[in-house]
Amino acid sequence: MELHLQFGFGMMEHSKKLIAEWGGGTVILSPRDLSGKQLAALAKSISSLPGGKVLVDPQFYLPHADHIRLCEHEYWPKAYQTGVFFAGQQLSSLIQKLLELNIFLGSTEFILPGLLATEISDDWLSIQSLISEEANSVDSRIPLIQTIALSEEAIMRSDGIAKLLEWVGNNPIKQYYVVVEHANGNYLVDNPSWLANVLDLVAGMKIAGCKVILGYCNHQMLVGGCAKVDAIASGTWMNVRSFPPEKFKATVDEDIRQRATWFYCPQALSEFKIPFLDIAQKVGMLSLMEPSAELMSKDVAALFGGAQPTSLKFSEQASFRHYLTSLRWQCQSVEASSFDVAVDRHKYLLDTAEALLKQLSSSGVKGQMRDFGNIVEVNRAAIAALSSDRGVLLRRKWASL
């Protein structure tokens, strides 16, 4: 499973630095966070790096969105009426303008626009079909990826997922960019039904022979490896590690007031504020939180070098880059030769995280809202549901997925 960078506010330098350090990778560009000139400049910078690739998320989830930068892009329609838009020339114009933008930016594949579904209804599926048909009618020159954007309410309906998978089976496009609103707006989702349904959807897509990219993810979605998801996408701030639709409605990008710096402990699947590393040091637990050598940047190594962690001023920049580098390494580590091996690996990841978190918590070292302790059972339950519902077919088809 690959990690793509989900571009968000303030990520230009992070994207260039990480793709260069990693020796390649894909950045999913965000028109909401970049002007036309910035899109062009960043795409050129990324594509010029060895192995660097770009995709563009059209972010057409809410056509009535009023975010200033998003609406100023050339492809964004000046007027929108649902019934008229998808039945006439306006859809053709949208697809053509987005295609031209993707070709100009050097995108390796063309992510199509897609409306956020509040319900997986016949009307919404009809719009998805119209988008697919229109995109297939033009000379795209690059492979197409269809967007599937689902609200919390939509993903919670199992009957809707079944209807969507039936549609996927008949759709000529076989690549999907799936974005799902988190249950209750939580960063780490504590609803096992939500996670089970996400896995059921993407596993069904994979069984149908599709490529799947899960957008707007955090480390909880490492479980996607059990469904053989091709890639997850993540970024710096929480609003690119989850999918809050409201971010496209108004100019809220700079309303990031919580400036606490977090340290991601991969083996605990949890993030900790730096003062809690001070506590871990005091109680002799800090060494248990030390990441493996592959993830030891100079800034991270300093946290475990003997000095008091809060005295080192571990930067926000170092925090973000450590998180994404760690997540990329973890994505690569979930690659498995069979469904059962993939499941066993994720269960081992959960078991080791749970054991470590119990040790840390008993000594007062807690991740607060980013602690995975209460999420372990959620992931376990979702894996059990996946094994029950899709395990037979995933075992049979794993090598060809």
C-alpha cells in the first residue's frame, strides 16, 4: 500500500522536501489551498523530482461551496443548478476544463469531479454515471479515476453500499478515489460500524477488479491493507487526515488555532504532546517510545538523546514530516502475500500498540484525543466483519487484486 500526500494549507515545502527524501511519491494537489499559479509551480517542482507525480483533487463535493480560492479557479462553474448542470453543456465544460488543467499540470491520472452523497440514492448514482459517460466521451489521454465522496450518513447504510457496489460493477471506469466523512467528526473514529462499512466498500471495489485510493486518511486507515487498498492519502493538519466537508464552504483554512506540537509514536499508533514525553522520561518509559532507525531524523533522535524533550523545541515542521514519513513506512510494511497474512500483520500491530499504551498509560503518559487505546477494539471489530463478509473472496483473489 502506498502513501500519497494529501495537500493542505501550508504544505508546499513539506511536499517538495518529502518527495525528494523518499525518492519519489505522489502529491494530490488541492485547488482550495493553491491559486492557479501555485498549482502550476508546485506541480512543476514535484514532477521534476525523481519519481515525483501529481494528481489533482477537483474538490467538486459541494458545488454551491463559497470558498474563495476554490471558486476562483477557471474550471469552477459560475452558476450551478443540479437538474440542469448534469444534463447539459455545463458538465461537458467542467470535464473539459479539468482535463486541460490536468494535462497542463502533468497529472499522471485524471481524478473526476464527484458530488458528496448524503445518501447513495438512484439520483446520486445517475449523476455519477453521467460524469463517467462524459469523461469517457472525451480524449482524456490519461487514465480516469472516478471520485466517490460519501457523507457519514451515506457510509452507515449497508444497503446503500450494496447498491453502490452493484453500480461499480457496471461502471467502465475501474479506478476510484474514495473520500468518506468521519463519524461524529472524530479524528480517530470510535464507531466500528463506520470502519467496517468503509472496509466493506473498498474490499468490494477491489474484488470487482478496481484500483482504490482512500483520501483524507490518518494512521487508523492502515487497516486498509487488509482490503488491499492501493494507496491512502494523508497530510499535515487534521483536516487533511480526515474529510470534513465544511472546509469547502467558507474560508476556514487559517482557522487552525490549536498549535500544540505532537509526536507520533508508530509502535503505539498514537500521538503525544511533547510535555508527555517529559513525563515518559521521568518515569523511565521514554525509550519504549523511540522509533526504529528508519524513522530517526535528526530532530526525532534529539528527543531520545537524554535532554528534556520540551527543552529541545521539537518543531511543528519536524512533527509533520516525522508523522508522514512514519506513515509511509507503515503503509509499505502492510504489504502481504495473502489476506490472512495481511490480517495477522494488522492484528499484531494492534496487539503491540495496545500493550505499549497500557504501560504508558499506567505511568501517566497519555495521547489524549489522539490516543489509540480506545480505537484498538474498533479496528479489531472491523477486521472481524471484513473477514466474515469478504474473507472468502479476498483469499481467493488476493494475488490478482
